[in-house]
Amino acid sequence: MIKAPDVTLLYVMFAFVVSYALLKRFLFVPLGAILEQREEEEQVATRLHAESMRERGWVIFERAIDDAFVGAECGRRPRCPVRAGGSSRSRCR
């Protein structure tokens, strides 16, 4: 007896295309817009934070901390001229 071809594969492909279209329209596009908005807000907040820190003089404080860490790091180096009794600190900075 001759049977009709199985169309299940066509149904599954159609359901996949419809599901993808719906998810793209109602999920992927809105989520992408939200993520882009958050990224822009983060960049603005970072810029404002840096400007306010500059205005308050925190840059000087941060430089002092960085210099302290560089000095401490220099003291731990095995061949640092300061530890070896040398007078030059050029290699430690």
C-alpha cells in the first residue's frame, strides 16, 4: 500500500522558524537594547567618577599609593640596587 510522505520534518522546521522569529522580536532585540543602555550608563558613570576624583585631588593620593607599592615592590626584588647598596633608584621605579 502506498503511504503519504511523512511531513513531520516540515512541521518541526516551520515551528523552529516561527519560534525563532518570535524570540528574536520579543526577547533578543529588547534585551540587546537594555544591555546597550546599561553599557552606555556605565561609561557615563565611569567618566563622571573619574572627573569627580580629579576635582577632589584623589589623583595625587592614588599616585602616592602607587609610589608606595612600587617602593615596596622594589624592596622585594632580589637584585635591586637599593638592597645591594647601590645609590641609583632608577631600576626600582
